Amino acid sequence: MTKNNDVLDAFKFIAALSVVGIHTFPSKSILGSDLKILARFSVPFFFIVSGYFLFKKISFREKEKDKKILFNYIKRILKVYLSWLIFYIPFFIVSIMNFVKGEMDLRGKISFILSILLGYVPRIGVSWYLIALVMSVFIIYYIRSYFGEKVLLTIGIVSFLIGVFTSTYGKWYFDIEWIKQVPFYGSISFSMISTICYVIIGYFLANYVFEKPLNNLFLVLGIVIFSYVGLKEVKFAQQLGVFYDAQNYFTLPIVAVLVVILSFNLENIRIPGSDFLRKSSIIIYLAQNPIKYLLFYAASQLGIQKLTYDNFKTYIVQVFLLIVFSYIIIKLSELRQFYWLKNLY
């Protein structure tokens, strides 16, 4: 399996659009709510793929070489994060000014600094994925190096259970009064703590390859069946009164893994424009909230009420703008004077 996989690039693009849908589909609509649940495969998918390709390169036998690969990867991800952080500044400039002018108390200042360090950029949020990925690969490398795969597997299971029981079955957690005093308590279901499990899955996929490829029809049926079961699982949790959100549920990793394996099976299929799909998936993922805020602002100024809140029309317009924005960024980055824009993807 190599990185030159057009089908995988197409799935990355679909996953990025799914992440946008998670944040834009109308929750009060039955269709919108169901699509949000089904779209949840996207973030685990990205984590699994990232873990797979990194740990496919690391042998755990050549210490210096492995460390070089690891830290080059971390530096590359941090470069992407810092580049987007600069791009995000206009969207959280008020928080920056409040911090600089001393208009925050000590708790507020600490919270602001931590939010930047952990990727929870004020009003942006989605960039947490990059920092969670950096922390995950660092932890996995050293746990695997010094404690072995059994400990790694245990951490993965615990991480997954934390994610499930602070989201789909997480009402109990958010009912605890004292927990609300803990910084970022509400972010545990989308943090390194609950998503490192997916990077660990990527590690195991990279190191334990199937001798015979799984049947593609079997994989597609599996994706459909487990997606449906996951949908029913979330609705069952809602009926039980234990539901908080659908960030993680029990069949989610199965769906994500099957999608990844299917893309590996189809690696010989060529798709025109796959290079754009791969690059734009990163831009779409990380630019979605700024583009949505600009869309909301423009719509409010023009009096277009149907584009000032989350709905399917907003999703369609937002996706169109994100694709156009991605195209512009990618094309500009090909020019020598705008080469630095490559850091955005």
C-alpha cells in the first residue's frame, strides 16, 4: 500500500465534506440528525489513515531513523497548524486583544493559552484534530517502544470507552456538577484522550496486514450494515435517556476501518483530479468554520435569512465556497511568490 491511492484521496474528500456536514446539517431535522450520525466515520477515518501511513514507515528497530521519521512528521503537522493559526487570527482577534489588554482574569488567560496549545482555537475548534494527532503519534511511539503492544492495545480500548461514555452514552458525565469546573471538560469526546484509539488502530493495520484482501462486496455490505446498526445504536441511547451527542459509538470504528480497508483494496483504480481531492480535503476540513462565518455575515448583510443558520442550503453553499477556496489556495501555491500557501495543506 502506497500513498498514491486515488480512491483513498476520494474518500478523504468525502470525509472532509462529512465533517462539514456534522457541523452544518440541521439537528432538528430527522434527515439532518441521521446524516450527522452517519458522517461521524470521517474523523476516525482521518486518524486511522494518518496512523497507518506514519507507522508503516517506522520499524521500531532503527531507533535514530525512527525518531527522525516521527519528529519530521510532527514538525510537518505543527507547521500546518501554525499556518492555519495565522489564517484564523481575524476570527478570534477579540480574544487576542482581551488577552493583551489584560481584560481576562487569570483563569481566562490560562484557558486562552491552553486553547491555542491544544488546538481549540476560539470560534474555530476543528484544528484540535492536528494537535491531537501530534500528541497521539508521540505517545504511541514511546508506549510501543518501551511497554509493548499489549499496553498500547489497552490504552486504545480505554480511550475508545472514554469517547463512547462521554458522548453517545455521556449524559451522566455532563450531569456531574464539579466536572464543569475542569477546563475543556466538554471537549473530552473530541480530544486526544478519546481519539488516540483510532491512531492506534492505524498502527495495528500498518503492522498486521491481511494475507488475503477482504472481498470488496463484503466490505461494502459491512459499511452499510454497521452504519445502520450505529444509527440504531445512537437512537437507542437517545430513547434510554443516556445520550449526549454522537461523537463516538460502538460500531463507529468498525465502519471507519472497513472504509480504510476498502480504499486499500481499490488502490489500483485511477480517479482524475485525485491530487486536488487529497489537497482540498485538508483545506476544507480546516477552513470550514471561517468560511461559514463569512457566509453567515454576507447572508445577514444581504438579508438572506435561510443562510444565517445551519441547514441543507447552507451546507451546499458552504461546500461550494470551500471547494472554490481550496482551488484558489492550491493554484496560488503553485506560483513562486505564494509557495508558502502549501503549508495550509
